[in-house]
Amino acid sequence: VAKDLGLQLPALRERGVRVVSEGTMQYFALHGQTGHLVTAERIDREQLCEGVQQCVLRCEVIVEGEM
């Protein structure tokens, strides 16, 4: 995420960059040391997408301030 945004790691913290998932469960997070997108919770496809062929989890990367 840091690389894709063109930011150095300290800038991620300074700009309050965070990942927000739909719903109450936050399945993704930013790794503080690498800036990589990681899973924050166990993702159980059968529970989330029961009976659905294509399972999609959406999330947004929020950056405070202008890019």
C-alpha cells in the first residue's frame, strides 16, 4: 500500500493511513513495519459467502489530507 500510494513508511503514520472494511468486522489492516496490506482476522469464506459462487470482500484505504 505504501508503495502504491507513493509514500514512505513514516508518512503512513503521519497521514493516518488506515484500511476500513464494510460492516463491523475489519478483515484487513496495514502492517506497521512494512506498509503491506495484511489480514487482520481469520476469513471464513463459507460463513461470509454461503451459497455464492464469487465471494468479494471490499475495503477502502483512507488517507487523511490531500494526495
